[in-house]
Amino acid sequence: MSGASTTLGEPAEAAPSPSATSRLGRRLVDVPEIGIVLAVIVAFVIFSSINPLVASVSELQNLGVDLAGFGILAVGESLTIITGGIDLSPGSLTAFFVVVSAWFLTTERVPVLLVFVITTAFGALWGLWHGFLITRLGIAPFVATLVTYIFAAGANEAIAPNPIPINNSTFLALAGSTLFEIPIATLVFVVIAILGWFFLERTYIGRETYAVGGNREAARLAGIPVNRRIVLAYVVSGACAGVVGMIVASHLTSGTADSVSGWELIAIAASVIGGVSLVGGQGRMIGVVAGAALLVILRDGLVAVNVNAYYQSMVVGVVLLAAIVIDRFRVHSLERAGSHFDRRHPLDAVVDKAKQSTAPMG
């Protein structure tokens, strides 16, 4: 008999079942984005302990407005990266739409609700143009969006050599008003993030988007409309830039050229530290949101604790690098321990079949 046998007449002892706490802990460890989420919490606790004003209602509301700007851009950027591309234009487009929305309101006297629609649609059309350049003309995403980055940077100066004041109360409420103490802009971000999560995690088109980024040729052989999925990603990214442009204009109460600088890099960084792979095919919306939150807390927190502006970028860079390295070590340790860590989607089985059908006969 094996060591599992028991003395005659004595019941065998049942193997101890893991407690609910241990099961919950194991699930949390297996969440790829847990490292970034913990970094957000730790950063907030540190800054608020140094300067309690960081945790004040007014400062949290300012934090929420900043998060809305960075986060919405990151949502759009993440989709383009997941398809295996990249968008360098969101920062310049945001600045462009800051002055465009103000110009529509003040100079052309367009009704505010129509300004919301036109600006968002204009951003989507610009994304459609990027998609056309990339899928139809075969221009690399880096080059296609770099052209827009340069063009939009000059266009906003041409439209608004001087700031365009905004006096429309409805438009200013986008960043200046709250609902249950939560800024309207933050609620807009939450809605967009939830829609992005639902699209990627719960729709067939979202899973096709992952497949396109994972292996474009295999996805094409599996019958996925690759070009449409790529175009859709850039359309969403452009529309997000339009929305953020209006939020920034509302926050500044004017259409000011060069109102944002380097935000495209922040959107890319938020996506990457949140787990979106630069090679495409991987990433989740919860990580993108956490990455954007970490960037905002670091930026605003360093200002609140009076860190010299010359050192702020250095500190942010070091912390972000540390977060990425820690996350990589965590993933490697899980793989060595044989933990089930798989981001694949059901559609990947279709792609695998396509790969097998194109493999050479042995």
C-alpha cells in the first residue's frame, strides 16, 4: 500500500483545502497588472503622507481631470499598439483640437453640442486618414503619424497665434464641473475606459484586433479583415485626441496653441507600463488605466512635494523603469513556477489552425 493508507478503522484525513484568502491571494498574484496597480497605491500613499493636501478633495479633482486627459489618449494609443502599430500624433492633435474647439465656439459661434460632435468626428476622420496611409499606401505607422505630428504642431499656431478665450458655460463645465464630487471629465474617461475594456475583452472584433497584432499574416489567412481592424484602431485614437482637446480647452478656458507638450509619449508610456506589448497582440485596458494613473500621480505628486522641475522627469523615468523591471521579474517567476499565465483568446485557436494550414508538409 502507498503512504496514503490509514490504520484499520480510522477514516482517511481529507487533504486540506486552500482557504478563501489564499485563493484570492493567488488570483491577485496571477493578475498581470497587479504590479502597476500596487505602484499606483504606494505612490499615492507616499505623496499624501509627505503633503496631506495631495489627498484633499480639490487636489483629487485636479488629479481626476489630468487623469482624464492622459487616460483617454492612452486608451486610443493602446489600440494602435495592440494592432502592431503606433500613433505619434495624439499630443499634437490634442493641441490642435484645443484651438479648433475654441475657434468653433468663439469665432464661428457654433452651438456647443455641435462642437462636441464636430471635434470628435474630425479626430476620427484624421485617424481614418492614418489608417488609409498605413493599409492602402503601405506607409509605416511611425512615418504616417509623424507627418501629422509635425503638421498639427504648426496648424494650431496658425489658427490661434493668440489665445482664443472661451466663455461658454456648458463647454467649460466639461472640466470645471463635478457630479457627486467627481469631475465630469473623469466620468467621461471612466465611460471610455469601460467601453474600451468591453470592446477588447467581450467582443469578437476586439479579439480579432489582438490576433492582428499577434500575427498579421496568420490573421489574414484565418479570414480576419486585417485592414479594417487596423483602420478602426487609428480612428478610435484620433477620436480620443479630439475629446481630450476639448477637455484641455475647457480646463484652460481658452484655445491656446502649444497647450500640451509630449503627451503622445505619455500615452505610449502609460500603455506600455500597463502591459501593452510594443510588438502587438497583448495588453488589457485595466493595465492602461493603471499606467495612466501612475504617471499622473507621479507628475502631480512631485509638484505637490516641491521637487525641482529639473528633476521631475528624471524621477518619473527611474520609477517607470523600476515598475517595468519589477513586472518583468514577476512574470518570469510565475513562468518558472509553472503558473498558468496565458493572455490568449479563443480566436487564437483559429489563427493557430491557419498557421498549421500554411506550414510546409514534412
